[in-house]
Amino acid sequence: MPETPMRAPVSRKRVGPRALSGDTGAVQLWLAVAAGALMVLVAVFLGAGTGSDTSPAGCLPQPGTSDEAEGTIPANYLALYRKVGNESGIPWTILAGIGKVESDHGRDLRPGSGVRSGANLAGAAGPMQIGIGGKATDNWGGPPRQRWQDRERDGGFAIDGNGDGWANVYDPSDAIPAAANMLKAYGAPTNIPNALLRYNGSTEYIGKVLNWARRYAHDSVQTITAANNVSCQPGGVPAQPASGTAAKVITYARAQLGKPYIWGADGPDAYDCSGLTMMAYRAAGISIPRTTFDQWRHGTHIRRGNQQPGDLVFFNSGPGSSPSNPGHVGIVLNAHQMINARCTTCRPGIAVDSYGRRADLVGFVRPTQR
């Protein structure tokens, strides 16, 4: 199929959640668009059939790949969209739709596009056009290319997706998972249209992304539905092979996903990192110290590779931190993911993050063994 001509620049007006809630005109227009958008969503979510594969997360089926997607999306981008879709639970076709509309999958090289360097007029940059300042706001969090271990200090959605030690908004390996994290913070995969509206701020943008998502999905009938998948749990995170104390700890932590980070807080409306871990263990009937430094010394240190769901994972990050006195802590979900209260400027403050490739990972502690 012939390549679609380069699209015109997309409006980069960003609308935050507070602005949306008070803008009745925008809400009325959104309701009108949503009715049509949801019809497209049916095709996106159900369009997979024999060409589909289910997400390892088990919480959303991943659409299959249409001939158009195979023929027009660069191979490295297609692989990244599918990989991040599997990991995040967001249909990969949605991510691909964003990549198409925003930058033609990184191929928009016009001066001022901000795809490979700099930013566009609104302050958005990279193949997924994530805000690094200006009207687009600093959704990335800090410099467009920054050392991964510095990301907590800057906040935002910056991530080192390929484990090279850098979070680079111009690198699709980093930009695509960062975009997925933004969508999840804005309500995906439960409410894709609303997440897209908050990602860009334009109701027209929703239709454009969903149209490309439909075109990229295989067009037969999906036979697997998330509603019937018993492995799913709230929050778009896979069920973990945990039982007993670990299950109680993780259940409590899951219930806090999406809440803000506030230093010194230990619930119920906000937490810092050690406040979350302390309260999660308290919910399981186990008392552990309040601070990260003390939690590192409370329990049995576990060799990497032997960590289990519910263990605590520690990082050399934050004020006063060192390799022997780690300053950040999260709760292990599986061999790669954790739940943690991240930082004051992170959105959301409490979220599921990857830890396996973090250069500042110090080690693991099992508080139930002393």
C-alpha cells in the first residue's frame, strides 16, 4: 500500500485535568466526539483474530498486525510498539497511532518539528512529541536527554527504555514507553479516548489516532476478552504468583496506584516511598520501620535473581543515599516490575515501574525473614 503523505503539524495545545473539568465547552465537544470515537474503539479492541497475541500482562488482548502496518511502519518502531503494548497493557495500535500522527514514526524531518532535536513551537519533542517545556509543559521531566539515575530529581515521565543509562526523548526506545506511561497516568487502558484527550488536548486528535489504530489492527474478530481473563486485576497490572503475606502487601499497594507522592506521607491519600511500603506491610500484619534507610536494615538481604513478589527493592537515589545506605524503595511485583511512590513531580506519584535495568539498583530485602 502506498505511503500516506506527510501530515500537517498537529495542534499541541495541552489541556490539563483541571482545565478540562472547568471547561464546559470542551467537555460538550468531547462528548460529541466520544460517541464516534468509541465506535472506532470497538474495532481496535476487537480487531485481532487469528493474527493476534495476548499481552503477557493478561489484562488486554493485543491486536494483530495489518498488512498496512507491516508495510508502512519502520520495523524497529513496529517492534517497539508491540513490545511496549505487551508490557503496558495498552493496545500497541494506539501507541502506533500516536507515533504516526505525531511524527510519521520518527520520519518527520522538517525544520522545527522537534522529532530528532530541539522542540516544536509548543515545546513538544521526539517521535512521540512529549512536552519538554513551553505550552506543551514539561511532561518529560528535565532535559530531553538525561542520565537515568537523575530522573527522580526531575520527575515527569522520562524513562530509560533500552537500558543504555540515558532517558532520551528523541530515542523511540525511551519515548514510546514514556508515552505509554503518560497514557496510563491519564486513564488508559480503561478509558483510551480520555487518555488521548489529555495527552494532546485536542478532540480532533482522538479521531486521528483511533483511525490509524484501526488501520494498523488486523481486521478479523478477536476471540479473547479481558473481562473473561481471571488473571487480570485492577490497575492494568498482571496478577502476581503471590500468596499469604506477599499477596496482602501487593493488594494494599495496588489499591494506592495513581495517588500522589508527598514526602513524609503515609496515607491514606498520599505516600512517600517508605510510607507506602510500611503501610503495605502493616496491612499484612507486619511492622517494619518508617524510613527507607531503616527498612534496608530490617529483614534478610536477598540475592538478585531470588527476589519474590512482596520483597522490597532498594535504590541509591535521593538525598543522603549511597550504595550502603539506599534512599529509595519499592515493592517487588515480579522479576522486572515494582510498585513505588516515585517523586513529588511524578505523575502519577504511585505507579508501576520497571526496576531490572536501573543502574542505581542496590538490592532486595525480605522483611518477613529476620
